[in-house]
Amino acid sequence: MTETLSSYAAGVWHTPGSAAGGRAVHDAGTGELLHQVSSEGIDFAAVADHARNTGLPELQKLTFHQRGVILKKLGAHLMERTKDYHEISYTTGTTKRDAFVDIEGGIGTLFTYSGVARRQMPNSTVHLDGGIERLSKNGTFVGRHILTSRQGLALQINAFNFPVWGMLEKFGPMFVAGLPVVVKPATDTAHLTRAVVDDMVGSGLLPDGAIQLISGDVTPLFDQLAEQDAIAFTGSAATARRLAGLDCVTERGTRFFAEADSLNFSLLGPDAGPGTEEFDLFVTGVVEEMTVKAGQKCTAIRRTLVPEAHAEAVGEAIIAKLSTHGVGDPREKSTRLGPVVSDGQRADVLDSIDAILAGGAHLLTGGREESDRLAAEHGGAYVAATVLQADDPWADAVHDIEAFGPVTSIITYSDTEEAVALAARGRGSLVGSVITHDAEFATEFVRRVAPWHGRILVLDRDDAAESTGHGSPLPNLIHGGPGRAGGGEEMGGLRGVEHFMQRTAIQASPDMLTAIGGEWVGGSQRRLGEHPFTKSLNDLRIGDALESEWRTVTLDDIEHFASFTGDTFYAHMDEEAAAANPFFPGRVAHGYLIVSFAAGLFVQPDPGPVLANYGLDALTFITPVSPGDRLKVTLTAKRITPRETDEYGEVRWDAQVVNQDDEPVANYDVLTLVAKEH
């Protein structure tokens, strides 16, 4: 009896009692039947309830830092099991090289988002967005944006080509944002996703309800989604359009984000002719994107844009390089091009190739006949690496039809104007690349095509050694694009987390805004008394403050500082020249002399819980200080951030330096590390 893939729904593993209505999945390389996939029998109302009533409260008990620590541990747990995932991945047609991007790359996003949560967000459940907006004359009414966790679930619907990375690059920011996740993998590769989710659940690291997995049809869940929920989709532009029209999106306000397949380009600059390093980089990049994952990447190069004069040389070079890439069983080390994921996908790719040819292109290598030969030889869903050339660079077919496999079309351009127009003809793409060593050309080209693309790689001899390449989205940067590419923005570091949170403008008094946001706001109350540097992190409170004694700045101080540091700028040393400067009344104190004096006024010299000063932030000099002026500093605990895995935390102090007329002289934040206990 054929096995039916199980789902993890409402806290239990569920296997349909019958494979009726299920879909068969075969080994991409051998054609062997692996299993059936069906979601029959799943109670989708229970799935939604489990996410909202179990997962949501458990997740939102945790601070951003605590969620980040869990992601780090989870990443380490999964990394120990990658060998098992690679064995499964072979059945999807991927070589070990291909699978590394999916498996290790996917797990790597968990580490990235762990760092985002622990280094860029507070140890809290409220994240501040931007600074304070003064809304009234006297400063008693102010505003600020905050980000909080939405009160719903996040459904991710993933494409077949990256069953691990596609899930984890969404799971990371969703988890940090505090949302329980329901994973819907693509049917043909759902068994690899299931293996990873099984280990995620089995790790015991995730709160109950934090993740669920639906193997098979997820359509009934759409009826359960509402205003606080989100759908993040990766796949075809046609499916994205259909999902965007769901009732839950159009009528109930479910957020919808799409990252759709697009006709990405790579452009060879006019300067990068045969014999240049850039020419070789360009050819290598095109071939890599054709062969990695058998070209089944949403970022693959579908349109190869080249100067008319170099078209023949580019075609010959690509074909020559492809001849060195072995085709066959993905388990063999010599294989560089494996099969596509299924016979159905193979048929779609070949039909698209035929449609592009019929629409005004000719075949340079590959195509249906060669693909049939490979399939007969190896017995799987093989498509030959196929290079087409457009007879007319403006023929609609090469810009509208995507062959989602090892296929690219060479398109020629005559000048920069046409290159820009052709790059934009894809009507919105995830990524484009320009290979050139001409900074002037790159600048004009990139600025003009950027509105049509989510990411642009500029590659030349200077960055090639460390470049991650055209087709590799990075978790620190957004992955998405306008127009046909869906309009969404996945990943992007902190931006990816904020994507799944609610931004709210808070208008209140300074004291109220301090309490709500967890960060001291100018104009709110300070507590003077015991020197705050004597308090441990556990005893320190936001608003604890010190008001220093006065110190007079003398001409001798200024001259000594200039001599000692070597900073003899005329404004400090030449009365006549300084007075001629409209910003100064005459000789003035060095800005860093003011900061140094301020430190002397607020520092508590004895050993205590303050372990180190690790920097200043947002330093601004406001009023010049002349010899004879007096200075005073007020230091206030602004933000307190305990570290989850250390015996200390970070304290950000607001420092305000004023003169004898109560005019602001300098404002800045002092950053310190403070022990939790003393």
C-alpha cells in the first residue's frame, strides 16, 4: 500500500485514512513512486484555533530576545541533521551542491534572524519605530510609532524548488514577530519539508502551537482567515493573482504578501567584451543559474541581455561551458545538472520552450529533442540545458513566457537606452544583474532600472571573489520585487520581522509614551537620588538619573586639550579667525573636550556594576562653548536591555549638556554594559 504523507495539525500528527483524492509523488531522477499527498480529514477550524488559542499566547509570552535564543538553538539542532535532509533531497532531483543552498542556506536564515532579534530589537514585546515626534508647543503632547505582534496566524504557501529554505526564510521573521505559523509546502517536495518540521517539533524548543504543517490542499483554511492573519506566498505570478483575490484578503483584510517567479535578467556591459574578466564572469553566472536546481529558481536568469556586437561570442561561450556540466543522477558527484522536479514540470518547461521559439526565437542548444534523449537515457524528468536567441529583441514571447527550468534566452541591445528599456520589459522582477567595470555606465543603468527590480547585483573583477552571485537572496536584504514579481518583500533582516507586525502611531504625554514604549522620552519624569551607576541592571529603572555639578571651561583647558590631542583647528586656537566664522563668537572649546568634561562630571569612579562604556550614539553639538562658560550634564537611564544568555545587559543613557544659561550644548546617548547583580 502506498504511504500517504502526514501533516502536523492542531498539535498532533495526522495521516489520512485513505489516499483517495491524493496526489502521487515520484522520485525526480528515477520515476519511482514515493508516496501520496493528501490533507483529507484535517479539521481546518481546529488548525486555526490551535494557532490562535495555543500558539499565539505561548509565543507572545516571550520577548524578542527569548524568541531569538530559541531560533539559534533550533538552527543548531537542525544543522546536526542535514545529512538526512540531503538524502531526501536527492529524490527531488537536486545535487548535493544544489541542496546545500536550500538546506544549509535555509537553516542559516534562522541564525540570521536570531541575531536580528537579539541585536536589533529590545528584550521586550514592543519594538520602537523611529524617533519622537513633537506634536505641541510645550512638548507635553508627543508621538511615536511602535510595532507590536498581530493577533493572528501566518500561513506560508511555498514553491517546490526550495522546500527547506522557502519555509525557514519565512518562519524566522514570523516567529520573531510573535506569530504562530502554518506551513503549506508544495506537493512534489513536501516530504523534505515534513522531515524538517518533524525535527523542529521533536526538538522541544518551540512553544506549543508555534508551527503546524499541512501536506496537501490547504484551501479550507482560507475560510478561517481574517483581519489579524497573514498569507505569505511564493510561486507563480498566476497563482499569486488568484490568491490575492481570495475573500479573506479582499473582504476580511487578511494581509497577503507574494514573491512570484519573474523573468529576471543579466546584462553584459558594453565594456565587457570577450577577453575581459567581466565577460567570463557573465558567462559563468548565466551557466550557474541555468544548472543550479536545474534552473528551477525564482531568481534564475531568464533573459540574457548582451550588446549586439558580442551576441555570437556569448552564445558560443555559454554552450562551451555547458558542455563541461555533467547531466545525470543527482546522487553522482560528477552531476552538475539534474532532473527537474517532476514529469509534469518537465512538460511545462518544454511547452514553454516551444512557445518562445514559436514567438520569435531560434534554438542554439538543447530543446525538446535533446531533452527527450536525456529522459530516455536516464529515466527521469530531465530537460536539456537550453539556450535560445530572440530574433527580435522586442518579441513578446521572450519577455512574457517563463520556462521554469534550465533555460535562458539571449536578447541583444544596441545602446544604453535600449538596454534600460529591455531590462524593464519584464514588468517587474526579483533580481537583475549588470556585469561591467564601467562605473559611469553602471550608475546610469542601475538608477534607471531599479524601480523595476527588487535587487540588483553589480558584478565586476573587484567584487567577484566574494560575491554570492545573481541567484542568491540573502536574509539581510529584501527578497521580492515589483509588478509581476508580486510586490512583496521577504527577508530583509529587521524589515522582514516588521513585515508581520502592526505599526501603530501612539500620541500621548512624555510619561505615558515612556511607559508604553519602554524607553525614556525627553520631557518625562526623572528620578534623582542614588547615583545610577551604583545600581545593578536588576535594580536600575528607566528614568533613574543624575544631575551633575557645574564645571567652568577655561582658555587653559582649551589650549591644553589642543596640545595634548594635536587638534589645533583654528576655531580653538585663533581668536580673529574664529570670530570671522559665522558659527562662532570667538575661540571655542573642542566638542570632544565637552564630551570628556561631561564624562568627568557623571562618572562614578569606584568599581561597581557598570562594566564598560562601549560607545556613544547620536552625538550632536548645539551651542558653542566659550572660555568662561559653565557646563552641567544630566544623565538619564533611557533604555535597559538585559541579555538572555549573559550576566549583564546594555543600558543606553540620555546625556544632556547645558551651559549656565540653560542652553543645550550637546546631546548624545552613552552606551554601557551593566552587570545584572552587584
